[in-house]
Amino acid sequence: MDRATLVNRRWLMAARPDGNVKPSDFTLDAAPLPPLADGAILVATDYLSVSPVMRHYMLRAAAGEPALEVGQVMRGRGVGTVVDSRHPGFAPGDIVHGPLGWQTHAVLAPTPKTLLFKVRQRVAPISTAIGVLGMTGYSAWFGFHDIGRPKAGETVVVSGAAGGVGSVVGPLAKIAGCRVIGIAGGPEKCRLLTERLRYDAAIDYRNEDVDARLAEVCPGGIDIYFDNVGGRILDTCLGRIARKGRVVMCGRISEYLDGPLPGLANYHLVGSRNARMEGFFVYDYADRFAEAEARMAASVASGELPYVEDRLDGFERMPEALAGLYDGTNLGKRIVAVSERAMAGA
């Protein structure tokens, strides 16, 4: 490989966003690759993950990471191919997923703190390493199983059910023997839930009265509420929480854009119904990622765990891909195919 011919294309943060991200918040540039030091590897990016926390990085510290500074490469996880290595644990051709950033090539020095992993379960395409078999899937797995503690026959409600994490939680709940209701925005997303993702029922929060529909489809209350949106829907679901119910606090996308945070009128029911609300930080489970990956890969292979990827092709589309999350345009886990082989579906 002639590294001298490689140019790294990068998306840099150009400004802190006001409201939703827009094209002027980013700058696309090209830079030469630095020399590869001992202990480092060079990774060619195949796919990049797009997640709501990325706007947080542009504004403030989030998810254990400091705020980005203007001019820095946008932060994010991706999956790619090792093309050069001076590290004994990695060889050219290895597929890895980790903090590649918004760039076509990444030079990394792997350590336990880097959170860079080899792809162990080869469920094609390799994009699953940043979706159902990556941090998205791990968030669903550990949030649902460790915080939700499901029992067969229980009723589970998932908000943001057609998004990255929500689209994995529903099938996991069905595998656990639960009855699952998803909340999503629009008829297309609701059809996705019931027709492809094994949800028993779907509630369209844009066109239906969520509380009335919950009363209809959850007459005994909600045993597990997996929250990806916060705000008004969280409060509505708290109003229907069952005795000894569990609320899994995973995301708050409805609150991520600037504006006053809504109050929770029904939070008192957590106490009076002996329920529990608990958040989690997925990286705290890093020593168990291999366990979750193996178990979910087996379910993907068997067809028990369907997954949906919302793929955009082309590195140039990264800002568009992120902005679309807040507009609700994604169906399933949003990813961007960067390399030619990724755009071919490898």
C-alpha cells in the first residue's frame, strides 16, 4: 500500500449549532495522513454511525467526552478495515469498530480505553458492528435486560421505537416473551414496527392520542417502559406505569434541541406504585460487550432478531444524516456508507 497517495477527508466542526444542525456548522477538508508510530494502526472507514448525542458533543461535554472545539474532527463511531498496522494485536484486513470520527481514514493507538474492538461476529453486512451488534445493540441489550429485568408475559412500551435503539429493543422483548407496544411518529414508522420488527401494536404520536391508546392497548399498565425520547411522552407513560414497573432511561431526543425542559407531572407515581426509574452508561458494560454481541448475533442469524438500517451513501452526506435524526426522517439505525465496498453493500 502506498500511504503517500492516501488523503484523509474529514468533516470538522465549524460552528456550534443553534437549533438543528445545518450545513454551515461543518467544514469538509482534506489532510495528509500522519506517520504511523509504533503501537498504532491505520483504518479505512467503511461505515459511520449517526446518533443524536453528536449534537451534544458540539455544544457541551456528553457521554464522558469533552465538548468539541471549533476546527476539530467531528466525533463518532464507525466500522472499518485495518490497512496498515504497527500494533502486534492488529493486522491488515482486520475489521474493527470504534471511535473513527467523521473521516475517511483514522490513525489510532489501541488501548483498553480506546474502546476499539475487532468484529468478532460476522453477520453481513459489517455495518451491523455499529448497529445491532455494536453500541446501538449493546444499549438495547443492557438497558432492557439489566435495567428492565423482563419477565415473560409482561407488557413493554418503547418510545422512539423506530429509531436505532428502539428498533432493537422491540425484538429483544419479543424474544423474552413479552408483549411489546411501540411509539413512533407517522404511519410508515408504525407499519415498520408491526410488519418487520415484531411489535404487537404501534402508537402514532403525531396522529393519535397517546394516553388514550395506551389505555386501550395496556389495560393492565406498563411493566417496562424503555424511554428514548423524554419529554411529554415520558410523562404520559409514567401515568400508566404498573405497580413495580421499571422505567429504563436511555435517551431524550425530544429534549435535545435548545429550549426549556418540560416538567414531569406524573413522576410521583414512580413512588406510589413502587416503580423504579434508572439510567445507564453503556460503556460501563464494556467487559460484557462480547457476551451481548454473541447472543444477539445468534438471534440475528436465526431470524429472531430482525434489524433495520437506514443507510445514506456518500461521506459528503454526514451533516444531512445527522440533521435528519432530529427531523425524524430515519427508519431504524441511521448509518452512512463511506467506502466503495460499503456503498456496494459489503
